[in-house]
Amino acid sequence: MGLFSVIRITLFSLTIVFSLIGLGLNAYFISLTEPYFYYIFSALGIATSVLTILTIPIMLILDFIRRGAFTSMIVFELSWLFILAILWVATAGEAITTYNYYFPRGCVYANTDPTDNTYCMELQAVEAFAFLNFFIFLGYTCVLLVFSIIGSSRGNGVWTYSVKDATFFGQKSWPVQQQVPLNQYSGAPPTGYTGTPVSQPQQLGTYSTHSGTPAQSPHMQPQQFQPMYSGQPQGISV
């Protein structure tokens, strides 16, 4: 197992732990406001935490027990982790909006109202863990994307492989073809070649090289027969 695979498992384990903490904090805020309303950040945080807790361990387990699973492919991992990163940053953004609305001066209610000050610090914790998961997923996705582009440019098809099986920086080796010497070539001539030259037709009106007489054309007119007169009457003797 390479160093990058160890880092990947470590980061995924941290996101699972942070998601469990975020799930507990957001569930606590839901329990405080459930009879009347609920905060958007708490509902979104619960949904994102559940998705992270369910999908990340499945990706890790399938990567260990099954080779070639689609959940282990780099192209799937990049897509899904980017979606989780967007969900976590949306949770953090909603928590910041709620914090600025209820606690514009910060957590300064320790002496006047300890309960509100506790809510303020818990809301800050929601923001912190949401941002931590966002930075982990986004940073890992960017690094994996860069490594995959480098590996693909070197002729390695990394997109459908898992991280532990992909080769990012190695040059792909092509098989060397053995060259056959020319004097040992025994291949057959091209199909359709008979080896007999094609004679060109003799042009009309050319002279023979031996007799010096013009060659006869197949289209010559037939000679007319002219009778010869010998001075004696022609006919049949009785």
C-alpha cells in the first residue's frame, strides 16, 4: 500500500469522526426547535453527516474486499467527494448566516445569559467541523485530480482504477516488437499478383523492327479483285 493510499484512509477516517460530531450537534439544535421550527443549517448538516457516515465507510470496505468495484474508481470518487464538499460548505454557510443573525457581537453572553452563550459556542462548533470536512474533501479531490491528469498524460489509464491500483507517476511501457531481418523474410506476396507482366498493345501504323514493313492493322480494308485479260476468249470449250 502506497503513501497516498494511507493518507487517503486517514483523511476519510477523520471525516467520519467529524461527521459524527456534526451529526450530534445538529441533532441537538433540531431537538431545541423541533416543536416550532428548525434551522436550515441543522437539517442540512444532519443530511450531509448521514450521507458521509454511510458512503465513506462503504467506499473503504469495498475497496478492501472487492477489486474493481465502481465505488473505488477514481472517476466515481472524484465526483462523489466533490458533491460532499459542496454539501459541507453549504452547511457551514448556513451556520454562519444564523450565527451572524443571532449573535452579531459574538459569544459575549457568559455573564448575562450562560445558556445563550452555550448555544453560540455550539453553533461555532458546527461551523468549524463543517469547514473541516469541506477542506478535507476539497483538498483531497484537487490532489487526486492533479495526480490522475499526470498519470493519464503518461499513458496510464487511471480513471477506472482504484487509488491503490493506479499508477500516477510511472511511465507506461509498450511491448517491444522484434524486427525480422530482410534476408530471413518468407512472407507471401500480396494477394492477386500472378507475377506475369502485362503486354502493352501494339499501336497501329508502327513498323516492325525486323522486316521494316509496316505492321498490319486489324482494320485494313479487303483488297479488290481485278480480272486480267490475256487476249484469248474466256469460256468453256465444247
